[in-house]
Amino acid sequence: MAYFLFIDESGQDHRSSPYEVLAGIAIEDQDLWNLIIAIQDAKKRIFMRRYSADRSELKGKRMLKAKVFRLAAQLAPFPEDERRELAKLCLDNGSGAGRSELTALAQAKIAYVNEVFEICSRYRCRAFASIVTKDAPTPPSSEYLRKDYAYLFERFFYYLEDVSPSSAGIVVFDELEKSRSHLLVEQMDRYFRRSIKGRQMSGQIILEPFFVRSDLTTGIQVADLVAYTISWGFRRIAGMAEPARNELEGVVDRVCRLRHRTIRSIGNNPNHEIWSFYLITDLRTRTMQGR
């Protein structure tokens, strides 16, 4: 059996996002197509049409921004059938949409995201995230794989070990600028071939990743929703001091149900608890930190 890990990021522009998040969503190969169909069906049912004429993806910053929640709350929740019709009218009319249509579309966006995460639960998906503080020191060189990537792969590896020692992990990234893609491939190759942990993980994680168009790949779009939700709403790890948007709490609950928990023997602790979400305050290795 094989498991795909679709990876996307949020907050890398270092502007308003509270945290920089590298997130992944893992699913078994035999469930992937059914997950895609279920999400496509949900999109058609909730919006009654393509979301936008240019087929742009339903990103977290579009579906879950604060304005969406403000619009959704300006009127009482619409019954599903009425909401669907009004949301379609809003998309059809664009700038000519009225208050009811705008409210219904906002409510539909939130309903869509919640249903996506419920579908992920139904198909036993697991979410992974490296959460980086805004002031985290960065490595002085791009030669080595960043710690947020290494920790994400490590937790994915633990998951693969737990589900089956013979399972294979396939990593899928959102398409990057070509030079960045080459650099990441080189960093991954160096990490998995030369480091002790990397060589151990290479027994189950395929070393060469795939790069895909996010607007054409459902798994990447789900990873983006996970990353955005964690950056703006998840605060369940000690040390996460940035303010959260409280209206995201229900969405955060659904994302938290996708976390993976495992137990490993670390040092003198034979029952060390490891979650698939991890907070990073320093992206440098111990050697770089002068320890």
C-alpha cells in the first residue's frame, strides 16, 4: 500500500499571518479518488456551479478570511436549499449581488470547508503541520533541508510505520518556481541520503517528490485549508502566544480530529507522546545554534 502526502504552506510571505505553517494531508492510495469525488460533489452541491469562471482554487484565505465570517453572521443561517440558490445567484451576479446573496455565499463557504474536513475524516486522512513562529531564526545557508520540512517528514514517517512497516510514502508539493523546486529536491536528496534520520525514513518515503498545479489538485487545496486554519486559529500547543480568530474554533476542531498521535521511545522515556502538529521556534539545527 502507498500513502500520498500533499503539502502546502501558509504565511510564507511574512506579512499578516500569525504563524508560518507547512502542512500536509495524508491519504491511502486506494481512497484518494473517492475523496476527490466526494469533495467535487460537495462543491457542486453547495455552490451549484464552479466557484469562479476562471476555475481558481478554493484557498483558505478566500474561504475563511475574517470578512467571510462577518458576512455570514449578518443574517440568520439560511436553510440549505435556500442558501444554495442564493449563493449561486451571488456567484452569477458578482458585484450586483444583494445582502442576502452575499450572506448566503459566505455561509456556503464555511459549510464547504467544514464538509471538506468531515470528508477527510471519513476517508481516514491524517493532517501534519510544522508551525513556525514569526521571529524564528533561520539557517544561514540553503544547503540543508529546513527543520520544518524535516519535522514534517519525520512525523509522516512515524505514521507510515504505525499503519504498516511495508507502506510507501509519496510526497506531493504545490508547484514552486523552477529554481526553488530544484533546490528543494536537492535538499531532500541530501537529507534522506546523508543524515541518520533521513536514511532511516528513506526506507518508506520515496525520495523524489512530485510537483503539481494546486488549482488542478484537490489534495493540495485541502492541505492549503489545513495550513490556513492552523495559522489563524489553532493554538493548542504550549508556547503559541499569537492571538487566534475565535470564529475559526469550529473549523479548528475538525482539523484537530485529523491529527495523528503516536508513541516512541525517546531518550529515557519509553512512552514519549508525539503529535503530528509541532511548534518550531528556531529553524536552525543544534550545530548552527552553536550547541
